Amino acid sequence: MDLKPTESELEILQVIWKKGQCSVRDVHEELVKNKEAGYTTTLKLMQIMHEKGLVERDTNAKTHLYKALISREQAQKGALDKIISTVFKGSTSDLVIQALGQHRASKDEIDAIKSFLDQFEGKG
């Protein structure tokens, strides 16, 4: 199944990935630190995410606890695939050039990129 979380769902997943397992209130309290969000909106989004299979819900306790069923890596890959195919018309090199041209990479990041490219080319 190809799960593609929305931007709001990704914000919720970020909280769940950080905390591991949490209630709607836990997620809501994190979200309101950075933006206006209604509790009922957070609840509804998490219910939708449960229906979509993005999270699982433990209903054994009075307070339902949610856990991610999609990893950060799966979400990143899905989002990146979508960006490459739509924004960059399938060109990975255009994406990389744009990313490096717009955001200053540290020496450590450049070294990591070079190391990855060496391994990718079979030199590492």
C-alpha cells in the first residue's frame, strides 16, 4: 500500500515519531507550540490517519494511545518521490542542484554527500 500523508498528517507523525506513542492531547499540546490548532481538528485528523493505516490506536486504556505505522524513512521517500516526479519532472540531479544551491550545506554534510556518491559509484 502506498501511503501518502498530507502536510498536516506529517506534522502529527513528527510528534508521534519523536514520542513513540502518545494520546491526542500529547500531539495537540506539541502542535499548538508552533501553530494554531484546535483539539477537535487534531482528534479528527488522527482518526482519519487511523482509518488510512498511518497510525494504530490502542484502546485498552481510557486514553487512547496512537503509534505510527509508517516510518519517517517511508514518509520521506514518498514525499521525495512526489517532489521529484512533479516539481522536477523526474530529474534527481535538478533536485540536488536546487537543494544545494538554495541551502548552505556544512562541511560535514558535503563530506557525507561525497562519501555517499563514492559508495553509489562503487568507489567506497
